[in-house]
Amino acid sequence: MTTTQRFPLASTRETFGKVLLELGKENPNIVVVGGDLNKSTFANLFGAAFPERFFDLGAAEQNMMSLAAGLACAGKVPVCNTFAVFATGRPFDQIRTSIAQPNLNVKIVATHAGLSVGEDGTSAQAIEDLALMTSLPTMTVIAPADAVETEQAVRAALNHAGPVYIRLYRPATPVVHSKGCEFKLGKAELLRDGGDATVIACGVMVAAALEAAETLAGEGIRCRVLNMHTLQPLDEQAIEQAARETGAVVTAEEHLIHGGLGSLVATVLARCAPTPMEFVALQRYAESGKGDELLQKYGLTAADVAEAVRKVLRRKRR
């Protein structure tokens, strides 16, 4: 999957599998609970090394979350792992009542999120997952921008006390961090400064935002880019500062417009700094097709981000 040609590609799910294996060697309390898709998520690397700490429950995601809750109560650090559509929708009640409400130390790492599952079709496209997980007050929600940030996010999640959801992808995705990154839960990352407008993006749309900013620079538009890798807790200070300093905000996400990053940012700005906004997000369910083609058809490209910035600037200047 290539939202842009400017960046090299790397797999977030493979990175997850490798770092999980490393962390398993460091912490004997880490256990993994899988859902019959362990080879695809690379959780099988952990399973091969630590079979006594690896539980495959098959296609029984509700039971997977309930078992993880029990393991957490016993002092273990369970990592639940399957595709995003199965990790959030089907077991939502178990996540809500057995993990989020008692604030248990369970980590849910979901791969194959968004439209990038491509030919698997509408039913397999997790485009509501961020809305579901951010609706749970105790859940930390992370959407890493690339494989480099994924490694840091997984490490931070395993060191954090409480439930965490991490959103990853099926194909290799653009790597925007060329020299590593300093990942801090709940703190947005400034990737590019600018005073005319701000693009706040998460996940694969961070690369698209950076490409859009480069295009706009050629038009004399200085665009700030914030990587909002943590959607909960949200970095409200960075959002308010960007709105006050640039006066125009665009959000970009590979998720439905309702309940995702755009909704979260709009809530902050409505309360503390009303600002012209535009939203690059899915407006409806998609269809089966190649990932790149779906991103183009449904308006999730660098060109769409750039056009949203131009549009919000026209509103800013009225």
C-alpha cells in the first residue's frame, strides 16, 4: 500500500511480532492470546518461542477478551491479537465490561485495520474501531504512523498500566520516521512546522499529510503537520495551540468521519478555540478492491488532504 511515493515501506504487523518477541524475553509475565490468525499478525513468533505463554482460542474473540481479563487479574500482562474488525466489533461487550470498566492491564493489538485489507471486502474493513475504543474512558488508543513508531508504541503500551488498543495494518506502509522517533503516550508529534494551517493526522494518513504539506509549500502555503498517534488520551494542548497559531485545521484519518480523530479534535476546538475545520475521512462504507485504489476512490490521498487545506484556508480568509 502506497499513499505516497516519497517514503520507503515497512510492515507494522511484522514489526509488532518482532518487538513482542523481544519483550517476551525481557518480561516473563507477558502472555499472548491469539485468535486463529497468529501467522498473519506475526504473533506466532512469540508462540514458537514461548508456547507455555501462548493461547490460541481460534475464532472466539469474546472468549479471548474474557480470558485476557482473567490473566490480567492473575498478574499477567496479556496481549490480545487478531484482525481489527474481530478485535473490536465482535467482543466489544467483553472489552467494555471485563477490561475497560475494571481498568485491567490488557493490551489489544489489532492488525489489518482500515481499507488496506483491500480485496477482503466491506465486512473485513475495520473503519469504526477508533470510535469504539475511544468510547471507553479507561482505554488508551494508539494509531502509529509507521513501523518505526509501532515499535515504540508497543514498548510504551507494555510498560503502561491499564488497557491499551493499538491499530496496525495489513500491507507495508510508508515510513515517515527516517531516524527513529521519541514516542510519548498522549503527546502529539510535530513533524513539520507552519503558520498558515495545521493538518492533524494519524496512522497511514500521516505520510499523506506530509506529502500534501510539501505540495502546498510549492504554492506558498506553510502547513503544520501533527502526528496524533495517541487518540486517547488526546493532546488537547497541541490541538489548541495549533488552532490559535494557524487559524485553520484539517484532520486526516483512514476511518469513518463519525467518532474518529476528526470528531475528537472538533470537540476540543468547539470548547476552547473555535476554528475553521475540514475533515479527510471516510463518509460511508467502502467495497472490495486494491488498497491504493480504495484510498483514491474514497478521498484518502495526499491530493485530498491538500485540497482540504485549500478549502479551509478560503474559509479562514473570509
